Amino acid sequence: MAQALRPNTAGGLFATDGKPHPLQDALLAVTLVLGITSFITALVDEDLHLLSSWTGLVGILTGAYGQWVSETTRERFGLILGLGAAGVGFFLGMAHGGLFGGLID
């Protein structure tokens, strides 16, 4: 049978094509960390709006670039989770005071 199923022996968690993707994995990790940080700080305290809005903005930009250069579905899935968390954290941070709220008069 020409289309016999073969087990995935690549060994990598994110590289389903068997090749290493260090840039994409780093972008995925940074996007997830920034997204989770932004989301949690936006929910915990309104006074953390500077942290949540800036980490959300950088997480959105990092995730967007990661989506552009990603090569596997697993990478894209993690990036979407990080982008969603960064977006929610960014918008909540903007609602609570914004990027420069209270710093610039």
C-alpha cells in the first residue's frame, strides 16, 4: 500500500517535519510567556496596566512575526494561544490606563 501509516519518529515536540526550528520555537516560547504575563497581570490588578499593556503589545508583535515564519501546525497552535492571551491582556491593560497612563501628563 503506497500510503502506509508510519509512526512519527521525529522526536521533537514542535517540529513535526523532523527538522529543527530554533527561531520558531524561541518565538513560540516568548509569545506564550508574554501572553500569559499580560493576561494574568491584567486580571490581577488594574494598577498593573503598564505591564499588561506593554507585554501584550510586544506579545502580539512577536506572535505575528512567529505566525509569519512558522512552518508546522504545532507551532501555529501555540502561537495562537499566546496571541490570544496577549491580545486580551493588551486590551484590558489599555482599558485600565493604557501604555502611558499616568506617566505623561
